[in-house]
Amino acid sequence: MGVQEMPRHVRFRHVRVQVIFMYRCMLCKKDFEMDDNTIRCPYCGYRIISKTRAEFRKHVKA
């Protein structure tokens, strides 16, 4: 016998994945994780940071 038809919200479970964002200081160019809500580089104390992009690259057949 096949799988019974069930509502979609019952068949699939939502899995929460904790994503760790990496940030980069614009002055000393070091990467770090921001654990608490302080917007400051832990190495030099500079307050201008940017979020780094993921290293994932998708190859597309042209």
C-alpha cells in the first residue's frame, strides 16, 4: 500500500538550523562571530562591520 494522503504540515517537519553569521571589521579586516548584541570588533574596537558572504558557489552550465 502507498503512503496515505496527509496534510502537508503533518508530513514534513520544520527543522530549525542555527546559522552562524560571520562579520568582518572594515579597519583591521579580521573575521569574527558576533555572539552578543555589541556592534564592535573584538580585536580593534572599530564599530563599522560588514556581514561576509557565504563561500557557496553555484556552477551553472552555460
